[in-house]
Amino acid sequence: MTTETRFLGRSRTRLAAVSAIALVAATVTARFALAQDRANPIGTGVVVIETNLGYQSGRAAGTGQVLTSSGRILTNNHVIRGATTIKIVIPGTGRSYLARVVGYDVTNDVAVVQATSASNLKTIALGSSTKLTIGQLVKAVGNAGGTGSLTRTTGQITGLSRTITVNDDSGGTATLRNLIETSANLQPGDSGGPLFNTAGKVIGMDSAASSSSVYQDISTTDSYAIPINRALAIVKQIVSGKTSAAVHVGATAFLGISVAAGDAPQYQYARPGVVVAAVVPGSPADSAGLTMSDLITAIGGTRVTTPDAVSRVIRSKKPGATITVSYVDTSSSARTARVKLASGPPQ
């Protein structure tokens, strides 16, 4: 049996004569349309999220939940990770909005984004995840397959307080804890979407699924959701602007490198560190002289020996901050570089 869990024209001649009438008519029409809009909030509370991954030459899609009528959206961190642009689409309405990242929690896979100039959006109906039971019926809604249309799937709660290790699309892994396990068949693109109870209230945020193949023609799927109470507690911290070891608020600092784990055996004096796998052209790292195959040993005075350590240090900084990068170049010479961090995609 194999199992894999993954993060889803009018004539001008009459203008003077009719302008006053037209103005009154236009005003009445506008007021009627505005009143109608206010009476009918836009959408269903579930939105599609589309991202461009500029530094990876790719695109991604997921799902979000509308928390406020002005466009505050809850989703998974992995949905917006690496995004250079984010677009919120309200399915079935023809409306879309650019969005900015308010903050995110890498450890718990929670993110908050804000749709620009949004108003009168229908908000999601929030429930509680404190009294869930095994066997409870649930429904998941999301952007399955990244098609841009919302689909629904049903199932039951099959486990509580689950811990899983998830494979992400960049080849890394993450551990998520205290999850709701369900039999609802989630697909890539459903990430960030709501898990509803039978009363139509959100009890979780869909985040991952594992597919187990027992025989060639038989497979089972277990899906996992973050309890909504925990997600909302993180949202509250993000919105309040309180950063922590796990929670990042605001824009993300950008060094402009990708790194690989392990020592660098090609150096005469190999030592613990992380090898630079690539440097983004024109980035702060590029301007400071860092190149592919350099071995970074410390950033801002903090020793780094894993890619996660590099990410944590950079994430703790603000765009515009100047830091010292200690590294060993390909000729085995120890060097330091002063680097002014730019603003980049969320991690």
C-alpha cells in the first residue's frame, strides 16, 4: 500500500435639452442599483484565489473564505506562498479583485489576504470546532482542480486531533497538528475552502488530503482540515499586528536566493551551512555578489544549516532592513556581505 499526503452613440444636438432629465434619471438609477447591491451581498462567501508565482514561472489556484464584507479573506498559507500577485475571483459574478497579504502563519498553514477596493461581499457563516464528533456529516466546498468553479463534496468526520506530514509542491515537507480528518474527497485547489457542518456553518478550513492505493483499482482518500477556532485565533493575531515566531505580519523581506540543505563537499574546508542553488537576477543577493554554489553559514549573526533556518531568519526581518550574510565562496574564501532586503513574495 502506498500513501501520499499533499498539500490543493447618441446625437449631441439634443444633449442640452435632455441633460437635466438624464442627470436625474442617472442619479435615481445609481441610487436604486446601490440599494439593490446592499440588499444582495455579492457571492456566496467562498472565493477562488489565483496566484502568479513570478520567481518560479508558474501559477497556482486555491480557495478562500470571506470574513468581512470589505474583502478580508482566510486561506491556507501554502495557497499564497511564493505569490508575486494574488487575485480574488467571486465565482459566477464576473467580479475579481487584486489582493495583498495581511499576514500568515507557516507552522499552522494559515494566511489572511485583503481584496483591494472590495465591498458588500457576502461573508461566510462561521461555526465552532469545539464539539465535533466522529461520524458527524460534513460538506467541503472548493475550487477543485483549479477550474475557477466551486464544487461540493460530502463525507463524515473520521478522526480528530490528527497529525500529518505533508509534501508540498516545492519538494519540502511540513507537519500539521490537531487536524480534523474526514472522508470528503478533496482535490488540489480545494485548499483554503470551508468544511461545513449540516447547519451550513464553517467548522474547518480544508488543507490536505492523502490517497492510499491498496490495489490498482481500489483507492481511499483521507482529507484534513484545520479547526476553524484555531484558524480564527491566528487571524485575530494577524489582524492585530502581533508578530511571533510563527506569525508574520505585513510584507515579506526578500533576499533573492534558493538554497539546498547540507555541506558543500566541493570546498576544501567544508563546514555546516546551506548551499546557494540559484540567485534571482537583480535581487539584493545578486547585487551583493552572492552566486550559485556559495555556502551561507550565517545571516544577521544567526548560524544557518537548513533551508528552513534561512527562511525563518529572513521572515523575521522587514523589507528595507540591512543584514550581514556570512558565506564561503567557491574558492573556499570566507566572506561577508551587507545586504539591504527588498520586498518579496510570502513564504
